[in-house]
Amino acid sequence: MKDLLHKFIGILKVELEDLEGDIVDLLEICQRRKDNREITNYVYLENKGLLLREIAGIKSLVQGLDAMDPRKFSSPQEMFREIDRQILKKTREGDFPEAVYSLVKRRLDKIAKYLGD
């Protein structure tokens, strides 16, 4: 069981790093749109601020996964619920933009399905 939970954490970290890369791509698109005068500087700065907060939230989640002890969970489902609960709590408290929860939740559900949850 412990090995399965370690695999889950490893897969989730890879998924979150991929998600972070997607958000960095969005930042580059916003920059190009600003440079091409498709959006104003104000809109660019608002978008950039939000995207950077999303990246910071995802990095925080990855660090939290590094600190998570899979031995305290009796099943993958229990660990999935705990990770989901932590992300939702941080979103509700304003630590993460709301989009982070939905983006990460989709990744969690994908991994749970892959692992046979």
C-alpha cells in the first residue's frame, strides 16, 4: 500500500509540474498579446498577477506533497480526500486563486482513475 501511495504522490507531482508549465505558457501568450497591442497593459498586469498566484499555489502544493507522510493513510482514497480537503481549504482561505482548486482536482481525479480508485 505504501508503494502505491508513493507512486500517487510522484505522479501528482509530475502532473502539477506539467500544470505549472501550462500556466507559464499562458503568461507568454499574455505577453505576446500585450506586445501586439491585443490587450492593454492593465489587462496584462491583471492576468499576469493572477497567473503568478496560480503558479505560487501549485508550487506550494508540490512542497506540501514532499512533506506528506503516506504511512499515515490506510488507503489511496483516504489520501486523495486529504489532499483534496487541503487544497479546498487553502482556496477558501484565499491562499490560492479559485482556478487552482478546479485545475488540481481534475488532475487528482485523473490519477485516482488511473490507479484504479
